[in-house]
Amino acid sequence: MNIAMTMSKPDLRHHLSSEVLSRKENPMKVVQRLSMRNSNMISLANGDPHFSLYPIRKVKFEVAPVSDEVEDPFMSWQNPNSPSISFSSSRSDISSKSLSSESIPLNAALQYHGGTGSDVFVHAMEELTNYYHNPPNHKCLNTLGNMDGIVKCFRLLANPGDNILADEFAFGPPTNAALSQGINWVPVRIDKGGLIPSDLEKVLSDWDEETKGRKPRVLYTVPCGQNPTGCTLNLQRRKEIYAIACKYDLVIIEDDPYYFLQYSDSDGDAVPSNLMPSFVSMDTEGRVIRVESCSKTIAPGMRLGWVVCSPMFYEHMLHLVESSAQFSHGFGQIFLSEMILGPQGWGVLGFDRWVQSLRKEYQRRRDHFQVIFDHEVASTGYASAEAPEAGMFLWIRIHLDEHPRFKLLPSRTADSKNGLIQGVPTIYGRKTNFLELMDEFFENCLNAGVVLTPSSVFALPYESSLFNTDDPLEDRINYVRATFAGPYETMEPGLKIVGQVLRDFFSSNE
Amino acid sequence: MNIAMTMSKPDLRHHLSSEVLSRKENPMKVVQRLSMRNSNMISLANGDPHFSLYPIRKVKFEVAPVSDEVEDPFMSWQNPNSPSISFSSSRSDISSKSLSSESIPLNAALQYHGGTGSDVFVHAMEELTNYYHNPPNHKCLNTLGNMDGIVKCFRLLANPGDNILADEFAFGPPTNAALSQGINWVPVRIDKGGLIPSDLEKVLSDWDEETKGRKPRVLYTVPCGQNPTGCTLNLQRRKEIYAIACKYDLVIIEDDPYYFLQYSDSDGDAVPSNLMPSFVSMDTEGRVIRVESCSKTIAPGMRLGWVVCSPMFYEHMLHLVESSAQFSHGFGQIFLSEMILGPQGWGVLGFDRWVQSLRKEYQRRRDHFQVIFDHEVASTGYASAEAPEAGMFLWIRIHLDEHPRFKLLPSRTADSKNGLIQGVPTIYGRKTNFLELMDEFFENCLNAGVVLTPSSVFALPYESSLFNTDDPLEDRINYVRATFAGPYETMEPGLKIVGQVLRDFFSSNE
């Protein structure tokens, strides 16, 4: 890295997709901004229904108490008779003195907004982001949850035919969604420690634009509790990956829903709650777009999140938001605003108390699950798994190479469409019959009454012809993903079945 | 229309965009469905955080009472001390007998869902849709509000370079959003009665694919209280337009946010509340996609709506939903489910009482606004407007042809980029200086402290070279849109300013 690159911010506008560059501002939002030119302006312009026309007067949420007096907020909350606290938002025309201190009145939250949402809501997102990441110079823009945020990043950064780098096993829905946009995936190897920096650099330095098309300029990665493998990047790898991004002019899409579910202490300093420093926290060049989610800290049905990115990416993402769902739903704006900033709300410190307590529970679940797994499944000798450092998944290796019907295929074959549940293109040249054995194992599990997620669902759907390799992904899909986020009651019965299915499967010669 | 077309449904799959056809199902949702193969199945597959991990115990909404005992729900509701009713959703583990009758427990509403959302939520959308439209054979799929629904229709039906028909003045945000997808707009003339069927047919029958590209296969239109012009299609025109759609194989995107704000009685029979029959209600061929909104009946901040379409379009739209925001937010699912189906909710009949009462208020607002307009603005002689039959806007013609500086341009000019606030391509060949005069008028209004929406914002952004006409849109942009949905207090002061600006403007010779 040269001095100029570290000292001044590069202009990254060449990363924007053609779609984004041809996108105009939502013209109504332009008029809306004009109407704020001075504070006395009377607007007859926008069709904003007056709040007296809403049939809703108040929204109230009963939530867990998180004050210092509650020793372990999560554990206390499990008693259905434990007290709750509440925050609410009311129509301001009926507010008494006591109500007027709510951080956002219902009228404002349920009205039309620009793509940013209401100011209070923006402030709430910023409070949380600055507390945990303190990014150099970034803005927060609302999304409808993690998936929406990621897909919008793809729209922001990729043209049809573009190549994007990702963990070789990755969460299927976003990588799948990108295919219809014409994006080609480029796998980067992962090991127990997550994405391997040297492999990332090798893919980039070896890239031949003649045969493979445009060099990848985007990396999509899950740094903590990687889904599905459960691995977490340590600080050293993060620094290396960021340096590679600067060297090769990559934008990093940091998809980090399991950030708060880290079970090992960080090796970074000065990060709250001993959490690992995020990519965005070290993003001096403005080349990280972090995708935030409320699904794991509050609930999946929130469908609320945000992206943290440079002002330049923010501006273009804003146009995209205003040209789709327009802004995040008012009920979610109320919830987040009142939770972080409201007089009855948790505040950032209260939020931190909740997530620290929550991750202890996830850690208990992980440990509980692992004990049962070792007893019921690993004990068969046909499968193994290590406890993940973060997230909610166990990545279970099925020892298919010890299966009686395991075979090395005699020569390279071109049956590229066989086996993968997604039905998307895969590499050819596999050397094992793992695909067939995994399909059989998955079906046996279903018949016995248990569902696991087969690793084939996560195998990055990449163009076989571009990555003909001696070590194809299809020879490493002997894994299943199991979660410990579900009901405690089903862990033991479920894993007992898996153990039995494995024993039967490995003793079947035909 | 031949007998075969009326008797059997045509296969409309050729309308699907390449993007949609290349889109795969969200693979996690496939696994989720497999896990429901039998009711005893234990799932360790999906990372669905157990509801005990949510910090929320209850959500409660205080809303307007709408029972028969309340004579005029809207008017009663305006008293801040009037009683409210409430509906709520609670975590089912703490529910007492009385709570268990809630239509959807919080656990279910805040969990992950397939793209359909929860079953109860689907049921609520169906109840409303069947009551008002009773479509022949259609399904309801959630969206994040009207704009999201429309943009998803464009993604469903159009490839880059496709031509789509629309009202020549149309709501800017969706038509603008479509440009970056590579859609070309094709304007259809409108008059006081809305889109002119004979013009629609003429555009289609005259279409020359050699010079104009692929014949349009989609019509995007707002049938009630058209935004911005306020006009409403009568039943006869609707029938003619639907017949043309069948004859020319069009799909109609029916964007109808002002459906409930109709002020004249319908000329159709058997439609509740004397509302005009919608296109989807007559859609025997499955070629209408109706886009529903809660923004005008409940509040814009709901960011919740749905599309009503044939099972075939539904299936592909579902994949699109599952590959973007995934499903509508839980708080909105709770609100709609409890409102329509919950034990404390309004039910469909209560909803109908609310919207009937609400439209009376809008009608009062319209009449009030019109009286002030006539007195303050029309009286100048420089502007005029007719009361709309539906919606929330007055479409005001500025009599620019009487302005002292009005001029006919000496010959056709090619300055196509002048004047339109959107900065998108416009037609050339205009014969008047309306653009310059309107810009000046708009700026004068701003300086005087009032914002109106200039019609240029709504002028369909279409390719000038394809529609060189003797009657260009730029010579008909002498309109502004004003709303009567805002605060009563600002109507008179705002319109007084408009009157004064007009007087000054029309007396300015330089």
C-alpha cells in the first residue's frame, strides 16, 4: 500500500453499476426537499395525508427490562410473570406533558418520508453504529432487513456479467438472488478461521480478464459466525483482507448478522463487549458497506436493518431506496427510535446489556447442543463438528470417505447438474460420489423425521468452466448445517434421529 | 374478442421477464417447505431464533372505534378525548385464555416466514380483496407498500428495452424508477375521464416494431383519482380498456391507491359502498395485477400493501419477494391480521365503515379546498380547476396562453432537456414557451412561500425520437397539482399566495 492510498481517500465512483448511474432521484422527493427551503413554507405539493386521517392513536411495545438492577436481562425475561417495561408512540395532538417526551410522535413516524426515514430514526441507527463501530466517515441508511440490504448492495455495485468474490460456502438466498441480476460468483477458500487472505489474493493476482471476464471488484463475506460454517475471522485476517481490498480496489460487503453472537473474546482493543472489530470500523478508504440486521438481536419479523457506508455510496443507495420501498416502515422506526432514544427506552447501554445477556444464552445453547451432539452423533464415528466461535450453527462433517459405498470416480465427468438442490450451475471435474451420498443421507433424515440443511444449499453457485480445479467444491460438500437457535425440546430428539440415521446409512452396502 | 379467449384462460407466461425466468427459488425456503412434509418433523435446519430470544412480549395498537354505535367513526375520532379500542398481539407462552383468541401470536408474527408471510396475514388480505373485488381466480401477495409493489411488477414483466404504456401524466417515482431498469415509456392520452381507450388502441394498432422496437405488452395505469390529474375511469371505459388488453395481449398494472377515496357513486352494480368495479374484478383472463396500498386507508408509514394477481404471476412474484425483503414486517402483519380477523378488530365490515367515513372527510376537504380555490385563485382568471371525482388532488390549469410573455416558438427546436425537473429525456418539437413560463411560475411560488407540484414532474419521461407528434406533451404542461390532504390551516393562506403570485406573474411583461 502506498502512502497516497493511506493518506487520502480514493474516488470509488467507478464501482457504481450502470443501473445506479442511470437512476434519477425520485422527483417527488426533490419537490419535498424544496418545500423545506424555509421553515414557513406552505406545501400544497405532496400528497401527505394529514395525521388526523390515521385511525391509529398509539402504539405500545412491552419489552424486557435491561436496567442495572436486572442482573441477567435474558434470564429474568424467561419468567412469563416477570415485569416488563414499555415504550410507546402517540399522536402528538393528544399528548399530555408526560407523552410529549416520546422520541418520535406517531404522526411523524406514520407519515411519508424521504428515503432516509425520520431524523430520530436516523439518529438511533447512528447511535448504535457509532457505539460499536465508530467508522471513520460513514452514514446509516435504513433497509428492510439484512437480505434487502445485501441485494441492494448488489444492485449498487454490479453490472450483468460482473464477477463477485464470496466465501465458497455462503448463505444461499443472497447469492442465489444475485444470479438473476447476471452476477457470476467467484469462490474464495475458507478454513476454520474463515476466508483465507492468501487465497483471496491469489484469485485476484492470477485473474485473467481474457478468459474470465472483468476482474472482481466486490467481496461479499460474513466475518462472524459465518453462515453456514460458523467460522469467525480473527483480527489479523481482517487486517490482511482489508489491505488486499485496498491493493486490488475491492469493495467489501460486510454481512454481519451474527456480530452480537460472538462467544470468544476479541483480540482487538477498545471494542465494546469484547467484540471483534468490524471491517467498517477500519474503513479509512470508504470501501466497506456494512449490512446491519435486527433479526438476531430483536426478532426476524422486524424486517428492519440498515447499511453503513461512505457518503458517496449512501447517496446512490438513497436513490435506490426511494425508488423501491421508499423508507422503512413506521412501526419499526418507532420501535428503534423509542428503544434507543426514548425516555422509557433502553438506550445504547441498555441495548448492550440485552445483547450481552442474549449471547450468553446463545452460548449456553451452543454448549448444550454440542454435548448432545457429541453423545448422540459424534459418538457414532460417522460425523464430527467443532463448536463455533460465533453465530447459531454447527457445521457437521459427515465422514463420507468412510462410507461403504464411497467411491472415487474413475475419471473427470461433466455431469455438472447432478445433486445440488439449487439446480444452479456447479463445477465439474469432481472426483468423489459425495453428491449422491449426501442426497441419500438428506432423504434418509427427512424420512426419519429430522431436517438438516445440506451444504449443497450453500455451495457458491459458480460457473464451472471458469474454475476448473483439482480440488472442486463438490468433493467438499460432505457437511450439513444444524442450528441451536430453535426450541431446546427438539435438540435431543432431533440429534438422536441423526445418530440413528447415520448408523443405518453407514451400515448400508446397497 | 373470440369465443376461445373468453372461454379459456390464455397462457401468459411469455409476459415474464428474463430476470424472472432466470430466478431460482430461495433455496432456504425450499428446505423450509421440506421441513413441513409432515407435522412431526423436527427441524434443525433453519436459523429461526426461538421466540424466547425476542425481547418483545406484546404489541398493542390503539385505534378508532368503528362499531355501528359510532355514527361517524372519522368525526368521533377527531375528539382527542374520544374513546379508542385496541388490538394487540402477545407472546403465546404467556397468554391467558383471554389472550389466546388473538388472531396471530407475537411469536408467529415476528418469526421468519416464506415470502407469503404468515397464513393469518394472507387470510386478512384475502378477506379484504374478496369483499371489494371478488376477482375470478387470484391470489394476494404482500408488498412493502404501493411503490414496492409497482416496481416489482416492472421487474416481473419487463426486459431492458421493453416499451410500457402509461397515462401521459403519471406519478413520477415509479415511472422514474423504471428508467434505470431500461424501460421505455409510451404515453397514452388522457382527458377528464382518464385514459382514452381509442388512443390506447391507436397506439397499439399503429405500432411499428421496425422503428419503435417491441410492441408494448404492459399498461401501467391509475384508474381512480388518477395521480396527478384526479380523473377516474368510468365503467364503460374500464370495459373497453380491458377488451383492448385482451385483444392486444396486454398485462394491466392497476395501481389504485385512491380506490377508497371515490366521491361519486359508481355506475357499476353490486360493488360495496358504490365503488367503481376494479380491473381485477373483471379479470377473467388473469392479465391484471392490482397493486394495493394501506397508505391512504391507514397511514403511509405502514409501508404495507399487496398485489392481487393470477396464480402464475403470483408464483414468480413470490420468488422475487423471497429474494429481496423476504416478507412484510411482523408489526404490519400483526396490525392487519388483528384489525381484520382479531377478536377486538374491526373486521371487514368495520374497515368498510371506517373508509366510508374517511372518504366523506376527504370529500369535505375537497369541497372546502375548491371553495377557497375558486375565491382566491380561479377568481384571478389566470387559473382553473374542476373538482376531482376521486383522490386527493386538484389539477390546476394555469392559463399560460394568456400570459403577456407567452409565445409560439417560431419553429421546432431540439432543446429537449430544458425545463423538466426530472432531467429525463423529453419529446422535442414543442410549439410554446410553456416550459420556461412554468419554471418561472414555480420559482415565484417558492419565493412567495408556497410549494405546488409542477406537472413536469408527472410528464411521462418518454423517448422523444419515437413519438414526434404535432401535439407534444410539453405544450400541455401548464398545470400544477395541489393536494387537499394536508392541514386545513394552510389551505387558505397557501391558496391566497398562489392567487397573488398569479396576479403578479401575469402582469409581468419582463
